[in-house]
Amino acid sequence: MSKKLSVYSTQASHSGQMIQTDAANNFWEQIEYAYHQNISFLGTGGGHGYSATLDTVENGIEIDLGHFNTVFIDKDANTMTVGGSVHFANITGLLYDAGKEFQVGSCSCVGLVGASLGGGVGPYGGLHGLQLDALQSVRMVTGTGSLVNVSATSHPDLWWGMRGAGFNFGIVTSATFQVYNFTNNGQAMSADFRFHASQNASLYEFARSYTGKLPDAFSIDIAIAYNEVFGGTYLFANFIYAGPLEEGMALIQPIIKLGPFDQNITMIPWKDIETSSKFGIDALACIKGNFHSVWGLNLYQIDVPTLIDAVSYMDTVYAQYPDFREAFLAIDMYASRVIESVPDDATAYPYRNAVARFLLDVGFPNSSFATAASQVGRDARSLFVPTSGASTSNIEVYVHYGHGDEGQLGWYTERKLPRLNALKNEYDPNKLFSHYNALEATYDVPK
Ligand SMILES: Cc1cc2nc3c(=O)[nH]c(=O)nc-3n(C[C@H](O)[C@H](O)[C@H](O)COP(=O)(O)OP(=O)(O)OC[C@H]3O[C@@H](n4cnc5c(N)ncnc54)[C@H](O)[C@@H]3O)c2cc1C
């Protein structure tokens, strides 16, 4: 994200819908001012978007939605209404205490609304679908300055577009989501392992064997990383099972038999999945202000030879660039039965049929490494493209894992674009919301 932003925090109150309405009107004045002064701006929720397209906000205004931070849980209705900037860390404990659960992602400091507007994938997505499938309504200011409620019955055309491309049409001040009663009494098995890089083929073969048939409650996350203490390049893997320990242990027996050099298998409350799993990497992932070059790709099959090549590739990168040793290359696999039970044309989200996602995060110490980091990311992605199983020649990527150079076709697909572009013309005709993997925008992001 550009460091050239100045923060203009909306002075919304912490209490109540009425005052939030006023605040929404106030911050529309800020948007109008920015628009007429030709100053680019960006509304930020969790502040964790990492697309390089965010760098197009130069000398602009960041409209920090941080005060839109209310959380209201209706236990009887099984709903949760949150302000537009609420982070996962703000909801998990409250939901757990209310005896409810939600489909969390992998990082507690990500914005719930920001993530949901593009999709929202995570371990409990196997049980409950995408985060955007849990959305019931949003209250938002559109690009034409209208403050509207959007749902299946109010502006249904926009409702379709909000779920998959929502950040293109305005700023959501509050959103209501469905929440769920506990699965397995709110407890999940979290199993973390570390493996020597030489064991990668067996680990990836295990993941491949579950292609398209993961049990709803089971998820797999495998990453290539580097640590001097562990002998350099190694792999870490996390398996979440939202069910009894014995069942989870049975699922991961083949993994234990592989002989990891480190393991931690525990039952944890679901609310701690983001903060405790993956050996607690969340604390590092949530540090803001670091430099990252992030690259992603949808996978429609698990190609083990490609993953083996990726381990060798990362090994070379870690050797060549000691400054990139915090980089990790991950694949996440979440069960897709429930996600695919929602018809493709019900929402703008285009990739319900992906079986996994590739994600490479190259962290680096300062801007002088940006070009090299981009090169590493581009080369790694190129490794995966030929065997991803995509049915088009576009770089198909879950919009929130996009680097920023994939373009509209890659983020939204040819199938969805005509309808999305028509919505853009209607609800944001002046293209105010065009700094994040946007419809109808062209970017000069690092090539
Ligand atoms: C460490 C890390 C882990 C992640 N893990 C996951 C994961 O497990 N699953 C997953 O699906 N994604 C994951 N992501 C991706 C994440 O969903 C996106 O980065 C998302 O954009 C973050 O939203 P944010 O509100 O934090 O970001 P921001 O930078 O604040 O926003 C990103 C974009 O969304 C817009 N936006 C944010 N809030 C609003 C709002 N209220 N109304 C309108 N537009 C808004 C912003 O204007 C901007 O265009 C992860 C990202 C990181 C950095």
C-alpha cells in the first residue's frame, strides 16, 4: 500500500445506526471534496488489502473507516451487524461468548467487510460457504452519493454485484451477516506440523488426494518457508478439523506417519483459529507497514510436480536473496461443497469451483527490493499457470489474492463483466472507487 496517504478519519460515533447515518453523510462530503479537488482517495476497513493497484492512490486521502466499529449480535435471529471497518479480531470472541460461529479467514486483523465484499475464504467456509454468502444486507454510500440499504429485496441488482466486487461501488458503513450455532460445541482440532523440504512430495500428494472431496469440516494449508533454525527451506502445514479429536486424528494419521520434525496438535475454541493455528503466525502477519509483494492464482487441480518445482524454486530464492527469507509460498484448500451449492449466477463472485489457491507473499525490507520481489513473484506464478487447470487463458485469481496486474478478466471473468460494468456505470459513474482491483480501470503496477 502506498505510504503517501494522509489519514482523514471519519468522526463517526461508536453508538447506533442513527449517528452512523449522519457520519455516512459527513464522509460523503469528504468524498465529494476529494472528487472536486481531483484528489484520489481510498476508504480503508482493515487496511490489509495488498494489491499493487492500491499504490495508485498517490498524494491522496485515506478515509479511515476505523470509527465504524460497532458489533451487534442478535442471538435469536442468528445475525451479526458490524460497522464497515470491524476486524475479525473484533468479532470472534463476542460470537464465541454468544455460542455462535462464523467462517473466519487466516488473519485476525483483516477487515471483515473488506474481505467479504470480494469473497472471504477460510477453514469454516467448508461448513458455511464464503463470507459473502453469509451477508444478508449492507448499508452503503454509493459512488453517486446515495445512502442506501442493499439486500435481496432492496437494489437487488447492486446486491448481486456487492458480493464479489463490492468495493467498486461505494463504501459500506454497516453490514449484517448470518452467524451459526456451534459446530462440535465450538471446538476444532488445529494440527500444525513442520517438515523438512525433502518430504514435500508426500505432503502435497496427501493434499492432492483430497482434491474436490475434502470433508466439510476439514481444511489444509501448506506453506514453503525458510528458517535458519530449521535448516533453511522447510514446509509447515496446518489442518483444521471442526469435529471430535479422534476423527481429526484419523484424518491426519498419514501426515503423522510422514514423520514431521515438529508438531502441535490441540483442540482449540474456533475463535482462536486465526490467532493460534500455524504456530501463531498471525502475530507476524498482522504487523502493518512492512513491504510485501503478493501474488496469487486459483488452482482447479493440485499438480504435485509443480509444487515440487515450487519448493526448489523457493530454495533458490532464499539462497539468492537473504532479504527475502520471510517470504512464504502457500496453498490453501477449503472444502467447496457448500460454496458450490450456491448457484454461480447468484452472486458476482466467479470462482466457486476453485479447489485451492496459490499465494506467495514476498516480504522485503525496503523499497529498493521491490523490483526483485516482483520478479520472484511473477516467476513463481508462472510456474503454476500452466498446470492450474484454469479453463481460460486469463490469470484467474481470487480478487483478494490478486497482485494487481491480472486485470478485470482475471478478477471478475468474462462471464460476470458485462453485468458488473453496467452496475459500475449506474452506481459509480465517475469511477470514484477505482483504486483496488477495480472494474474498468487500467493500472501501471509493477510488471
Ligand atoms: C495477512 C493476510 C491474511 C489474509 N487472509 C485471508 C483469508 O484467510 N481469507 C481471505 O478471503 N482473504 C484473506 N486475505 C485477503 C483479504 O481478504 C484482503 O486483503 C482484503 O482486501 C482485506 O480487507 P481490509 O478491509 O483489511 O483491507 P483494506 O485495505 O482496508 O481494503 C481493501 C479494499 O476493500 C475496500 N474496503 C474495505 N472496507 C470497505 C468497506 N467498509 N466498504 C467498501 N469498501 C471497503 C477498500 O476500499 C479497498 O479497496 C488476507 C490478507 C492478508 C494481508
